[in-house]
Amino acid sequence: MISALNRYFPWLFFTILTVLFCLWGYWSATRPLWADEMVSVELVKSFSILHMSSAIFDGLDATPPVYTSYGWFMLHYIIPYVEPTVMFRVTNAIIVAATIIILYMLVRRFFDVTKSIIIILFFVLSSLSNLSFFITELRTYALFFCATTISIYLSERAIRDPSPSKFLYMGLSYCFLAMSHTFGIVYALCISGSLILVFISSANFSLARNTLISVVPAILLFSVWSIVMAHQAKLGSWIPKPSLHDLSFAAYLPISLRMKLVAIDIGLVVAIIYIYKKGLFTITNSLAEWWRSPDSTSKFVAMIPISFGLSTLAIWLLSRHLFSVFVIRYFFPNMLCNVIWIGLFVYFIFMKLPRIVATCGMLCAIIPLVIFNIEHIPSELIKLSERIPCFDPVQETYIEDPFRDGTPILTLWMHSWLTRLDHRGDEKIFPIDQALAKQSDVENQKYNFEFNYAARFAAWEGYPSIIKTEDLLGAKRNFLVLDDDHGPWLRFVQQTHKLKLTKLAEMKGCRLWRLEIGE
């Protein structure tokens, strides 16, 4: 009976989890798309793969085209009758579920079934807001996270039982990781570098050499992609210099409310152990003993958070002092380090308490996380919709909806324009003004990027909805204007024209004006 439970329960658990994730992705398919997601949809709707590739080459999508190429192929040849949002979100759900299964298989290398399921449960429940983001976001992050997990899993296999086939699979996984996201090469180098150091520490120099050879194709692939990146860089950059606050979040350490709840759970259980064992000195010694283990797999596991952390810090310093490429969501694979911390915690709990007591204690500690997620996941989904400019995620209405009367609507920044592509028509336009775009201050440099991006996007899709300011002001007298708190276009026009502005509506960071231009 116990043997059958150990064999089938994990797969029953993962099947239920996959179904729930897919339902989650399908249910969220009606959620409005923000700017980056709209770009993904427009790319996969391209009439040819070459047309889509031209958009990527011009910088309309700054990530390697693995994810979008998959979407294009599915939409044109497999399921052309399915909306891209449904296709992408269900795909993301399956990718996330597959990632969790691979994580379970990796954890099972170190723990029995009970401990492994508890570790995975803690990880899923403590990371559910990010996992929900992977599912609902029509971008490559789910694939990026999965590719990193696969690379770690195959690298661990190569340590346990080195063979030419395992090094071949490992090398292919590094290539897949490097092409899943622009930052994939960073994690491919972190994982392979950790493996090389482990082999060198064990005096296995031939295996270290084989590992180095296995990562070379990924480096070559990235070198080819860097040529495309150099061309994309002509658009300019929207990425600001990161703060220390950004660095702390990019580490994905337990600092969120949910992770603090995990820490409280851990603290309570540790307190129980302290009472039970009259001290924590033995736990500290056990941790040190595990850390000094000569086992190569243990060394590799220990190197992962170190290499991930150092690379994140290095990119943060580079972005602070040279040129900024630091975006918090580019470091999602750092979440995998939390599996290690949870695994260590579960290991010591079961080592110091009777098995039945430890199991019951762990399951009881999971209950607050379940309650927390049930209460807060709806609000997490609402937060995703808050990225859509001038949109009320509760009422699910745009700020301009009550005032639509055929009057042209000027959207003065790129994100509001892209999020309204599905409402495109003669009433929605984006103004372009080269005089404004050439301003040198920081605010207008970002606006310059948005100008260039919008112009390229419109040229690629053939949209007639972007015109120059001089043509705009000469053609019409009345407009509705969507303006954010920092948009310089309105101030620029006020300096050269007599304007009559009437504020129609306002919400956080957004205002809707009626604009009448005098003679």
C-alpha cells in the first residue's frame, strides 16, 4: 500500500496541478493585454516567418525568437482557430507544470517521496504569484525558467554518471537556455561554470574540459544573437539605472509578504525543535558537515546560489556604472535557489524530529500558505492588469470608453498605444515629432525610444495611425488626449500653439483631456 502510494501519488499530484494551471491559463485568457503581450500577439499573427523575423531584427522584440516562432507555427499550422492568448497561456501553464515535475525529479535525487513532495509544495505555494505571472504573461519567461531548470537537472545527471550522451544532452540544454531569453547565456555560464569548478575540485580535469566544450555551442549561438542585439540597440534604451531595492528583488529572496509567511512558519517549527532538542548547536554542525561533503552533487548544489548571486550582483554593478541592462524579471531563474533553502530546512526537520511528527508539522505549516494564496491570488491578477495605462482592472474599462464619440484619440506614450491596438481605427493615433524626440534630457531620451519603437512598429505592420505633430495640428481641431504624468508632448505643443484643454477624467498616473487648438 505504502509502495503504491509512493509510486502514484506524486504523479496524481502533478496531474491535478497541471489541470489547475491550464484552467488558470484558460480563465485568464480574456484579461486585457499590456504592451509587451500585445507585441507577442502581433508577431505570431505575421503572415510569414520572415515577416516576424524582420520585426525581431528591428528590435520590436528583444528576445530570441524561440517562443514567438513556436506561437507562429502553432497559430498557422496546428490550431489556427484558437486565439493566441488562449494558446500562449495554456502553453505557459503546461511549461510551468513541466518545470515543477523536473524540479521534483531533481529533488528526488536527494530526498525520498514524502520529503520531495513537501519541498515542492512549499516552493509552489511560496512562489505562486510568480508562477501565475509565468502562466498569464504572453512572453518567454515560463520557457526561460523551464530551460534553466532543465539545464540544472541535466548537469546534475552528468555529475552522477558522466557519459558522452549526458554531456551531449547537457550541451543541448545550454543552447536551449541561451535561446530562451537574452539573459539565458548568463545562467548557462553560471551552471556550466559551477560544474567545471566541481570537477576541478575533484581533480576530474577531463570532465571539466568536456563541460567547457559542451557550453561552447551556446556561447556561439549567443554570439550570433549579439549581432542582432547590436542592430536592435539603435532604437535606444528604456531601462533606467537599478537601485539597491531592485537588486534585492532580483535575488528573489524571501522578502515578499508570502515569503515572510514562510519564514514565520519556519521560525515556529525551529522553535519547536529548539524546545525538543534543548538547543540548535547540533543543527549548525550538521549544516556545516553537509556543506563540507565531498559528494560532487552536493558541491554543485551549493555552487548554484553562489554563481547566480554573483552574476546578478555583477550585472547590477555594470548597470549602475556603465550601461543599464538590469530588469528584475530577467532574473526569474534565481527563484530556483529557494528550492535549495526549503530543501535544507526540510532535511533538518526530518533529521531532528520523528518522521510522523515532522510530516504532520510540515503539512500544518503549509496550511497558512494555502489560505494566503486563496485570499490574495485574485488581487495578484488585478495587479497584472494595472500595467495597462489608463485602465481600471476592477471595472475592466479604459478611461476613454465613456467619451468615445468618433473624435480622434491621441495616445501620447507607446504603452497606451500598443495596449489599444485591438481597438485600432481612425480614432486612435500616436503623434510623432522629431524636434521633441531629439531633446537631450533623460525624460525625452526615453520618449525618443518610444517614438522610434512606435514608428518601426507602425511601419512593420503598415498602420496609418502615426503622424507628425505638424500634420496632426493642421488636419484636426478637436482631439481626445491620453496623457501620463510625465509625457512631454502636451507641454511641447503648448509652447507653440494656443490650446484649450478640458480635463474629462483622471486616474492614477493618467489623464484624459479634450484638446481644442486655436488659430
